Amino acid sequence: MQSITRTGEYGLRGLLFLAKQPAGRLFLVSEVSKAQRIPETYLAKIFQRLSKTGLLKSTRGLNGGFNLGKPAKEITMKQVIEALEGPIALNRCLLRQGECDEEKGCPLHEVFEEAQEKFLEVLDRTTIEDLARQDIRNERKGGR
């Protein structure tokens, strides 16, 4: 993967919406889709994938829907993105050894590697709960 796609962004936004809701309440994909302005069929596929990983819980039936599969403080941005898009890499040579055309002494490799380490560290320490708190603060300030 070269960059975070809409799939990753929409997955994060969907989980963020759920994290801001009362605990235990179930939401239909259509509700989340409307609230977050995400195409419903696209979000349904994303939520199915996140349910398979345990980041979301899906309940079937008349009163069914989705809610977080574990506490928001235990779900990181990195987990969500990687569940939807696979390994995160700023450059293809960082995905697997042998991908780089210039394996012997590429001057870019060390810079990409350092940047990726810092990027992944931020994604791994930032939880859905952190994002929800920030979003609530922004709403109170009139940011939206």
C-alpha cells in the first residue's frame, strides 16, 4: 500500500461515529452512512471486514446492527487501517526485502524507513477514543 485510501478513512470515520454514541447501542449501516456522508454499500462492505477482525460487533435480527467490538481505547488507527488495507508502507521497498530496485545503498531507504517508523508510531498510539475526544472538543468549540 502506498497511501491510506478512502476505505481506511471511511472505516476510521465509521468507528469514530460509533465511539461517540451511548455504550451498547446498535446502529444500522444506513444510520452511520447518513451521519458520516459515506456511501451505504461501501460502508456495509467496510463494516463486514471490520466485523471479521473483531473491531466491530455485528448483531443480526430485528433489533440488530453494529457497535464497537471492543472498547474504543483499545482500537488504534493502525489496527483499523491494516485490517482494511493490509500493511502500511510509505514506499514499496519497505514492505518486503527485495522490493527495492536499488537495494545496495539506496540513499532514500533510510529516510523512508525513519519516516515510516514515526508515522506507524503515531497511528499505533492514537486510539479511536482519542479521536472521539478530540472530535467532541472540536464540536464544542464550534469546529463543525
